[in-house]
Amino acid sequence: MLSALGLFAVLDANSKLLSGGYHVSQVLAFRYAVLLALLAAWVILRRAAPGPLGTRRPGAQLLRSAFMVGSGAGFFLSLRHLPLAEGYLVYFTAPFMLLALFRVLLKEPVPASAWGWCGVGFTGVLLALWPGLSAGGAWAAYAWGMLGSFCHAMVLVMNRSLRDEPGMARLILWSAAPALPLLVPWAWAEWATPPAGDALALAANGLLAGGATIGLAAAFRYASAPRLAPLEFSALVFAVIADVTIWGVWPSAWVWAGAAVVSFAGIMAQRAPRAA
């Protein structure tokens, strides 16, 4: 879970760097094309796929693919106008959505401690970011972030629902293949030819998204939302690192205090009674 969140943070930072010059459809089409190309190369070189490709639940797989597109588009359009750490404030509504969706859709029990430590983690995020909120009237950026957060929560619900169909090849194929044909015409209409450096960055998004997606699916095969949801708040730490290393934005004392609260909540959530 933590590895996947780290990869998503790098993906978000890379996407933010690209957001000023490329349309969301082109960025996502690049991402899925790279994933399918890597899967095809594996099959050609190894003469076998890394796991089964078929599925007994095509409807659920297609639904997960649709929510993946919604998540990617929502975060990309949100972070175009927001600092990375501030955009994560909106994203941190996802753990609460996730707990509620697990309870309503999957009928899995959600102990009070899970809600409690998610609340502590979100308080830490507010403590870190509230003094420096800068989007002002850019409410569309927050709206896109909320859409991305909801779709992200639904992806995690689908991961848990599809835990009986593990496998890297199946996950990549059913995530990318349905989405790419829908994105290509839109991307073609909005196409901006990237220089070599940007082309590499766009391709890197595919590697980052693929690794993060596989990590999340693996995490939710072994544990449920009450166990994993509070860890989502650790993404604040990755966002702070990205702001420092890429944009030279050093965190304030408020951010350090909030990060401490977030880390404490994540640790304590792991000490709570396990939810299988």
C-alpha cells in the first residue's frame, strides 16, 4: 500500500509538470498505450503472459477500468490549478468515501477505530494545509479533485471485489485495453507533439501508473478498507517531498505538525485490531 502511494505521488508530480502543455486525453492515452506495449513485449519475449488474461467477471473489470480513467482525469485536471500538497487535501476525502462504500456495497464491517483514525489523519491534513490554501475561487479544481477521489475510492472497492481474480497481466489488460480505444480519438483531436523529454515523461506515467495499480490491487487482496484506509494519509509526506525536491517549496511548521499527526494516525491504525 505504501509503495503504491509513493508511486502515485511521483505520478501526480510528473502529471502536474506535464499539465500545462498537454490535454488530459493525450496524457491518459499515452499511459495506457505504454502499459499495453509493456504487456505485449513481455508476452513476445517470454512467450507467455505474466499470469492469466481471461476473466469470469468482465462487467466488474470494465467498471474498474472506467473508474481508473475517472480517477486519473480528475486528479490531472485538479492538480493543473492546485499545488500538489493542497490538491491532496481534496484527495484525503477518499478514505472516508472508501469506508462508507465498503460498508454499503461490500457489506464489510467497519470498526469505529477505523473511522476514528481516519478522522485524526484528516485533522492532520487540515492542520498542515489550512493556513496556506491558495486556490481561492478556483472551485472547479476542487470539484475535479472530488471526482478523482470518488473514482479512486471506487477503484479500491473494485480491487477488493475482484481479489479472487489476481494477476498482473489480467489487471493491466483489463485496465488499459477498454480505455485506450475511447481515449485515442479525443487525444488525436487535442494532440500536441511532445519533444523527446516530454515523451519520456509521458511514457514514465505508464510505468508509474502500472506499478501503483498493481500495488493497490495486491494490498486489497490481503486486507480490507478499515486496515488500509488510514494509510492513505501518508501520501501527505510524499507530497511534501515532491514540493521540496521539484518546486523548491519548503514546508512550514504547520505542515511539519500536520505530517506528524498523519504519521501518528497511520501507525496507530496499524496497531488497532485487524480487519481481514
